[in-house]
Amino acid sequence: MALPASHSLSGQPTLQFNDLQHESFITNPVIEASAPPKRWLAEQARHGLPGRIAARAASVQEILALVAAEKGVCLVPASVAQHYPRADVVYVAMSDADPAVISLAWPRGDLRPIVGAFIEATRRLALARASTETP
């Protein structure tokens, strides 16, 4: 969870969705639409949250700028915390969140060599990580 550094929950070691009952969220819609993303609303409802939206952001950088400006909070993958450290944003683990799935897609057909190399490196990294996380 990305929170403004000044947020009252920012010092907690972990959070649960129940802790976020009064929060407004920043969403990152995959497809531009006037309505909130259905998957996001379903996740909110599943955890008993009202689904308040503070803002919609188009990128990780925009999400973090809005969080830092205290416009709302945002559920983000752990990789965001690793790759986007900021003094004005605190990342707190969610103990009852489902794991985030990040996908990589590319068009069928001929690929430039650099794209093929990136895909292969990503596959190797994912396999290596999966083998270390299996109990």
C-alpha cells in the first residue's frame, strides 16, 4: 500500500483492508473509461470497502505524485516499493491482499532481437524467482 509519509497509518508494519475503511483510493485504469475499473470495484466490495476514488492516474509516477500530495492512497505491487523509493511516500505491506500478477505481452510474429532477449530474460527471472518461493 502506498501512503503519504505523513499518513496516520504510515508507521504500521502491515495493514489490512479493514484499516482502509475511510480512505479514498487512486486507481490506475487499464482502459480509459468514465467508470471505475470493474476489477478494482470488485476487490473493494470483497473487502467491505466503499470504493471511493480520489483520482485516476495513468502511470506509476503519477500515482506516487498523487499519493505524496495526500490526494489518496493506492494499492501497489511490492515491486513498486523496490523500484520507486520516495521520501514522501511510505509503502506498507497488506497482510490480506491477494498477490499482484504482472503480465508481459507482445505481438505475434517477428520480434526485434532486443525484444526477444528481454522476453527470454524475463522468463528466466520469473522461473528463478518461482523456484525460490516454492515451499
